Amino acid sequence: MRNASPSPEVLSPSAIANPQVLLLGSLVLAVVILAPDISAVFLAARKKAQSKGNSLLLVGPSDGGKTAILSTLLYKQTLSTHTSMQTNMAQISLPPTNKSLRLIDVPGHPRIRDQFREYMSDAKAVAFVVDASTISRNGAAVAEHLHHVLHVLMSLPPTQTPPAFTIVAHKCDLLKASATASAEQLAVNRVRTILERDLSKRKSSHAGGVGVESLGAEGEEGAELGGLECSGSGEFKFADWEGGEVSFVGTSVTVGKAAVVGDEKKDRLSPLREWLVKLPY
Ligand SMILES: Nc1nc2c(ncn2[C@@H]2O[C@H](COP(=O)(O)OP(=O)(O)OP(=O)(O)O)[C@@H](O)[C@H]2O)c(=O)[nH]1
Ligand SMILES: *[C@@H]1O[C@H](CO)[C@@H](O)[C@H](O)[C@H]1NC(C)=O
Ligand SMILES: [Mg+2]
């Protein structure tokens, strides 16, 4: 990572008193002030938003591209990033209506990833970001992470409007388009197919009474983890998931490149932006 490109690695509630974090925070603030045409400001760290249901939660395995997506939505430019050890938060306004949206980027590190539960009550939308170029060899681990997210989505109190949910097949630039399909279509199909296969495996191992390993902070070791309920056959199919509708988008960003924002031109994060704009407010 170059010195000139601070990542938006700031404003964790737990680290607010740390002088290094404060220093980094002021550096990032300087970038925000110096950057022209910036339509976003960092929020003061706060666990609960004042407005309900106004956040986009970015979750998913480490190295998927969550922080790169956050920086692209925030700065209209993709900063170089490294593995996050803290939750990043930022406030953006989303064209064309300029409605404000809080971005919450929860690191994929196994010891931190479950923090996304704290932000669930504010979530208008949840995006599970996956590296489509490595899903073939990481399917089981990605499915394990996704299983936790699906479980939490299905266990929300009935009083809460469930957040919209999308799976982002990211890093499409690393896939080759075929004669009949774009890289984005191939990425979405690959991610969907592999995750359905690996979630089906998890489902059938449950049915056989086999405990699921590494069930996170709550010590549910050996207990059955729900969240994979589907109508129809025993297979896991996103189309049949009882937790609600699951969307898929194929995206990519380019480090160092400006992202074109606006109506006339599209960049490769547009499928995610378009999904966000369509959400009911
Ligand atoms: N080729 C390519 N690389 C990308 C893309 N998006 C992100 N990357 C790179 O992938 C790496 C990981 O991206 P991050 O945004 O840091 O990943 P993350 O999901 O925030 O990971 P954690 O913070 O560890 O949870 C970085 O080196 C990014 O520059 C993309 O669309 N295409
Ligand atoms: C949204 O913001 C942009 C840039 O600040 C501005 O040009 C546009 O008119 C705004 N749109 C609405 C609907 O307010
Ligand atoms: Mg990150």
C-alpha cells in the first residue's frame, strides 16, 4: 500500500481512543476535505444509527473486496486496501435521488466477522461480497461464512422488516467473457452454483446429525445451525430459500482508477448501485 493512499480504515467504536487511529482518522479526513466533489462524510462512530434501516452492510470473506467497494462508493475512486481489522463506516448519498446511505464494512477475519450482527437492526440491505475468481477453490469456507449470515437473516425478530439481500460476485475483471456470456454473467453463475453445492452439503450433513464446526462467538458448538431452510427438495437452492429473495450482481473495481458515477456512463460497480437504487425507501 502506498503512503499516498490511506485506506478508510477508521472509526471503529472500540478503537476511538487509540492515538494512532485518531491520527489515521485525521489523515482520512484531510483526504475528504481535499478531494473535490466529495458528497460523503464519515460518521462519528456509533453502534446504533439514529435513523432506522438506513445501512448497507458489506459482509463476506476476507479479501473479497468489501473495502475496495466501500472506497469506490465513497471516494468515487478505488483506493488500495489491505486486510481490515476494524469495521469501516461511511455515509454516502446515492445518485440519482441522493438519498443518504450508511455503508458498514465488516472485516471477514474469523474473529471479527460476527460483529455484523450488531448492525443488523439498522440494515436496509446486506451484501455478501465474494471473490468470483477464487470461489472454485474456496467454496466450502465461503459457504460456511454465508451460512452464518443466512442464519442471522432468518433469526431476525418478526417486528423488523428484513433487509434486502444480495450476493456480490466480485472481481469479475479476473474472469474471461465467453462467446455467449459476459464475465459478470459467468461470475454470477459460478458463485451461485458453487455456493448452492456447498450449502447443500452443509444441509445434508445437518440432516445426518453431524455438528457444524466453528459456530462463532455464542458457543453453539454441536448445536444445529438453521438458516438453510428451503421449500421443495433437500437441496439448497437460493430461489427456494425460505428467508426471502436473494439477488445476485456481478461487479469489479480497478485500484487507482476513478469510478464513473452518474447517469450517462456506467462503471463495473453499476450493478450494485442499480440494485441499491431500486430498494424501497
Ligand atoms: N482484480 C480485482 N481486485 C480487486 C477487486 N476488488 C478488490 N480487489 C483487490 O482485492 C484485495 C482485497 O480487497 P479488500 O477490499 O481489501 O477485501 P475485503 O473484503 O475488505 O477483505 P477484509 O478486510 O480482509 O475482510 C485488494 O488487494 C484489492 O485491491 C476487483 O474488482 N478486481
Ligand atoms: C444529486 O446530487 C448531484 C451532485 O451533487 C446534483 O447534480 C443532482 O442534481 C442531485 N439530484 C437530486 C435529485 O437532488
Ligand atoms: Mg476490508
